[in-house]
Amino acid sequence: MPDITITCPDGAFSAYLASPAGNSGGGVLVIQEIFGVNKDMRDHCDHLASQGYFALCPDIFWRQEPGIQITDQTDEEWAKAFALYQGFDVEKGVADLKVALAHLRTVDGCTGKAGTVGFCLGGLLAYLMAAESDADCNVSYYGVGIDERLAAADGITAPTILHIAEEEDSFPRTRRRKSRTAWVAIRTSASTAIRASITPSPAMPASTTTLPRRHSPTAARWIASTRLSANHSTNTRQGKSHAAGSQNS
């Protein structure tokens, strides 16, 4: 599958695009973790394409260092990933994702319906895309920092699913408690579009591609969530605008 180049007001960034064999279907904007558009993210896209969807994973670290593709296997890579995470501009990242979403909808064969699915940092960004973009639906896995942006939930009207591991051990216990409180608050939100699921798993899977195999209850949610993200038929986000331009690289 090819990488493409997407233009935005501040420049251009690359994205991995996986297309279904029939070249027709809904779209899923796959939002990366802190390790870049690596093999995990590309495998997610390829899997979604095998299920009949166009899947696009943009490089959200392009403003800092384009083309990041690292793993979670060494201390050096973790240090690199956290440095990128700490230097990441969330607002600009959301703006770039809106551009990528608009491009995805114009891909030849895409129905024009497109949702988002994000993991970790991408889980936060999927939540913010639910609040700020016209994505047709959104799925967040283990979104970090949502507990600090609860007010954004008031802007969510498109179907949105949030998942969190209740005992995620990569965060301090106090932060986990705060995150859990945040998820409960969102789950009881007046917004009927939001569903929040607190997964009683001990931790976020080290590799998101193994998530459906390692946590069978989560596997069902993964399938349901990705189907929602690709297939929801009603765009309830009218009135939110974005612009984009693109070219193949």
C-alpha cells in the first residue's frame, strides 16, 4: 500500500493509505500512538482494508520530525517517543487530522462517510475529533489526557465510543484514578452520542495489533468499534468545517 502526501495550510505531511480490494467503501482515519506511523499502525490499516474500508493513517509528528516509525521494544525508542509526545502541539494535530479526514472522504471509491479510531495519544485525538470535527463517528482506545479535557465532551454529537484499561500501569495510580473518574463522568454525560467502556484489564496492550487476541472481551469491542467507525450512515456533525488539498507522492 502506498504512502501519499497531503497538503495543509502549514505545509505537507505523509500518510499511509490502505484501500479495499473492491475499491469501494467507507473510510477510517487511523490515529497513531506515540511511535509514529509504524508497522502496528500500517497493520491496522491493512486489516481495515481487508474488511472493505479505506484506512488512512497520517503522520502527526511531521512538524517535529517527519517519517517517525519506531517500536516500543527499547528504552531508546521509548525516550524518543515520549520526547515527541511532550513536544506535540495537540491543537495543530487536530487541525492536521481534519485535513486528513477531508482528504480521506475524497479518495476515489470512498463513500464519503468516514470515522476515526485512535490509540493512546491517538485516543485523545479521536476524542477531540469527536468534539471538534465532522467525523461521522469516533472510537478512542486508552486515550491519554482526556481527563484534562472533559469540557470537550459537551461538543460531541456523533456516535463516539471510549475505551480505557482500568488498571493501566504505565501511568501513576493517582492519574489512573483521575482518568477513571473522568470516564465515569463522560459515561454519565448528557450527550447520548457517547458510550464509555472501562475495561477491567491490567494494562494497555504493548502492541495494539495484538489487542483483539490478548483481550477477548476487548476483541468484540474492537470489531464493533471499527465497524461503527467505518459504517455509521448518518453524519450528525454538519456545521463543522475543514479544508484540505492533497497529491500522491
